[in-house]
Amino acid sequence: MKHNKTAPDRYLTGFKDGLPIALGYLSVSFTFGITAVGMGIPPLAAVLISMTNLTSAGQLAGVTIISAGGGFLETALAQFIINLRYALMSLSLSQKLNGKYSTLHRIISSFGITDEIFAVASGKSGEISPKYMYGLITLPYIFWAAGTAAGAFLGKVLPENIKSALGIAIYGMFIAIVIPPAKKSKGVLVTAAAAAALSCLIYYVPLFQGISSGISVIICTVIAAAVGALLFPRKEKEEEQNV
Amino acid sequence: MSDAAYLYLSIAVMAVVTYLIRMIPLTVFRKKIKSKFILDFLYYVPYAVLSAMTIPAVFYSGNSVIGAAAGVVVAVILAFFERGLLTVAVFACGGVFLTEFLMQFF
């Protein structure tokens, strides 16, 4: 992340920052397109889901419920639980928006808050402008839709070993976001380690088998971030740089 | 209700719920939060989210745990040396592909 005071104000800066996210999304949305069509969702409906939802875990849960003929309440509840982390991210990001961020800009740009877009935006030093946010969202949105279309229409012709390798792309991106700050900040390191340990606990211990992946992420996040905030409160100087 | 109506209504439900979760906190919270604890908590949120989503799910992202583990090692090393997001993601995929390719011979 560049530490340039004026940079986060520009559309083009955001646009460029969005490119690596977009390319990561291409492989993930491609996989989603293949999966959705495999579950009996028409290709165009799969693309529509990506264009209106812009979220990996929620979409996957959504098509799983739809293909099983689940009710609207189940669909709504699953989305609410799995995507509740975005509320935490929006709340976090609301502290970083500059004076140009009107209500209208908030209503429009909030649509584009994803794990990665949030991570990149919150990693920028200084405040975020609407222009920067729109720039950041542009390419990931287009590639998310395009990748879904490609997977939905062409997925069947792709060899199995390529599909397997593409599955790690999104996680590779997550690792690239977490590790550099974890090297510099003991708080980030401990928070990330605590979240990983809790996540494994919920995943592997039979007692917690009933907890869905969406709820698991919420539990791990709330506990680990609270541990980080309690044990490693940031100094005033760090706050100026990051929030 | 027809199958098409069910499908598109379900998609609408997904989209509306997901949008409101993102929109309401960003639009309602106009004031800067004063609480030091909440600010620190929110600062740590993204790292907790990404870490919890990655581990242990990443190890089941492909055809084999060993292939995925090789991809993780590649990603961690490159991330440690602060390579960009795209570089890390692409080489992680390459690591999985190569490992799973070599595994055929053992």
C-alpha cells in the first residue's frame, strides 16, 4: 500500500487498485458460474445473481438453497447470517470516509463493499473519497460478472486439474492482504492467529458441527477482533495512519 | 408459482438482504466513533474475517489437501516478501497445479 496523502482522492487510483482484486475475482466467479449451472441454475440467472449480489459465500449458499427448493425466509436468513460481516466492514469503513461522502454516495457505493474491496480501502492511509471508491469497485464488479458468465457458459470444457488450481486464487489474495501487516503489528498477528484457531476449532470439533460457515466467520471475527483490541490497543500515531 | 418466478424472486431476496446489510451501517453512521475500544476492534475486523475465512477452508479448495497446502506455502512466502495480491494469487494457483501434476507420478 502506498502512503500518499492525495492518492485516495482519485478515480484512477481506485481503478488501478481494483485490478488485482478483479483478476482474483475472475477465477472465483468462474468457479461460481460452473457450480451454479451444475446445480441447475440457468446461465443467465447465474450472471444476474453475480450482478446483483457481488459476494462469493452468500451466492454459493443462495444457489444451494434455490436448487433444493428452499423457502424465501431460509434464503433471506442465510444471506443475513453469511453476509453480516459486511455490516461490520461498512461500520468500519464509515469511519474512514471524507467530507465529500454524501448520503447518496453512501447509498450507491455501499453496494460494492466486499471482503477484498473493504480490505484494500481500509488499508489506504488517510480518508477515502467517493471517486476512489467508485474506481476501486469498477473492475472487480465487471470481472465478477464476466467470470460468472464465462464459467456458466464455458465451464464444462475446462480440465479438472485447472479447476482445482483456480480454487485457491481467492485465498491466495486473502493471505497477501493479511501477512504484510501481521509482520509489522503484533496486534494484527495475534488477531489473525486467534481467528484461524477459532475457525479450526469450530470446523473440526464435532460439538460445533451444526454451526454454518457464515455463523462461524461472525463468531471468529467478533472474538478475535475483541481480543486484538483488548490486548493490543493501538497508539495514537497508528490511528492517524489507518482510521 | 412458476419455477421462473420462484428463481427470480429468490434472487431478488438474496440481493435485497445483502444490499441492506452493506448500505445501512455505511449510511446511518455519520459521526466519527469516539470509543477507543470500538475503533481498535473495527481496525482488527478485516484481518479476523479474512483469516477465519481462509483457515481451514483453503486446504479444501482443490482436489487434494496436499496440493492446496503447497499453494498455501507458496502464497505465505510471497506474501511475507510483500508481493502484490495478484502475484500471490497466481503463483498459489501455479503451486497447486504443479504439485497435483507431480502427485500423479507417486
